[in-house]
Amino acid sequence: MSNANSKKYPDTPDGRYFVVRSRLWRKSNPSLPADDRAALVKQLMDARRALRGTPAPSDRDAAHAAVDQAKTALGERGPVWWTDGAPDYNRKMVKNTPYSEWFDSLPADRD
């Protein structure tokens, strides 16, 4: 599942994470139907837009909750979407995970 940023933000070989500033970030569940994914991404972007500016604290709390709900539904947070029992390394520094050797083998301009 490659994208325009995959050179700048490399995907792990198993496709579960991408790396930004040496930190792993869980990718969306690749088995989500395209229509569902599109609707969830729209919800996520709407919630992020609601955080712009200085909304009232209650509005801000609701927007944060909406972001979390969308990211969980996409598979980026909450229970993992893979089924092989592998642990979750979301938000971990790649050097502290089993991906460290792979990451060290990438070109220096990797992230």
C-alpha cells in the first residue's frame, strides 16, 4: 500500500506502520471497503477542521472525541487489525522495536 509519501515516510515491510521522525505510526486497516474508508477519512478531516482556531472547550472535547472515533474505526488506534497475534508498536521509536534492523538498512534520507 504505497503512496506519494512512502519514500519520505517509509512503510514497514509488513505494511502495518509508516515511519515519521523515527517513530512508528499504525496504518489504516487495508481490508476496509473503499467506501467505508472514504467516509471515515471524511469524518476524520471534518473533526480535525473543527479543532482549528480556538473553539469552546466543550466543542474542542467533542472534536477530539470525533478524531479518536474515526482513527479507531480506521484501525489506526484501538485493537489491531491484523490477526497473527503480533504486538502493537504504534507510536514507539523504531529503534526499540523488531523493525530497527530494517529501518537501519534504509537510506539516510528516510525520514
